[in-house]
Amino acid sequence: MLNENMKAIRKSKGLSQEELAVKLNVVRQTISKWEQGLSVPDSEMLISISEVLETPVSILLGETVMEPKADDLIKDISEKLEIINLQLAQRKTVRRKILHWFFISLCAVIVTIYAVLAASNSPYLSWNYRDPETAVMGAAFHGFEWLFVRLAPVMLTGAIVGIILTRKKV
């Protein structure tokens, strides 16, 4: 039992016989003899083996430890990949919802600004432009209105396309 358990635990830890021998200050052949059941380590060495393999002595001497089978490893990996895929799908859904509501908000803001500009009917046109501060404010309002009227249709179209592309697919 000791020999089988020692070999299985060593392999599960990814250690070669040589690496384990170096950690225990013995030659590789000694590890080989222990694992083949040709000899047995003394009690002090057994404690050292348990410390190096990070396994209680009772497990080394107890029941047979089974080496993980390839099917079990594949099953574990596939379960972890499934969890990762679910997390990625959830992130994608959240990102899509955020973008969807961003585009809806953008449409609402564009329509609101356009309505305010249409209702105000360019009041800056009747201002007295002899005052420099008023002239600067009037020019700024006119520039904003001019730029917004030309860019708003493009931005609104883009936002509507964004709403359509990010809607929940049934």
C-alpha cells in the first residue's frame, strides 16, 4: 500500500522520482525501491516523505490512493470550461443591455435637444451684438445649433441602428 500510495501521490504532485529523491536527500534508486515495494523507509523518512508530498502519514500508509484517470481530468476541465463559458455569456448579456440602454438614452437626448432648439426658434438672432460678451454668446449658440442640426441626424441614425443591433434576440 505504501508503495502504491507514494507513487500515486508523487505523480499527482507532478514530481519525478529524481525530484523527490533530491528533496529527501536520497538517491533515485531508493525512491524506485520504495515504490516497487522492494524496501520500506524508516519512520523518520516516512515523516519526511509526508512533509515533502504534503500528505499525512496516515494516507501514505492507509487506503490505496487512485491516480486520477484521464477521463476524470477531462471531465473536470470540461466542467470548469462550462462555468467560464457561462460567466462570459453573462458578461456579454450585461454589456449588450448597457449598450442598448445607452443608445436609447442617446436618442432621447438628441430628440430633446432638437425639440428645445426648434421651440426656441434661434432667439440669439435678435440679440444686440454690439456688446462683446453677447456677441461671443450668440456666436457660441449659433455654432452649437449649426453643428447640432448637421450632426444630430447622423447620430440619431447611428443610435437607432445601435438599438436594433443590441436588442434582445428571441
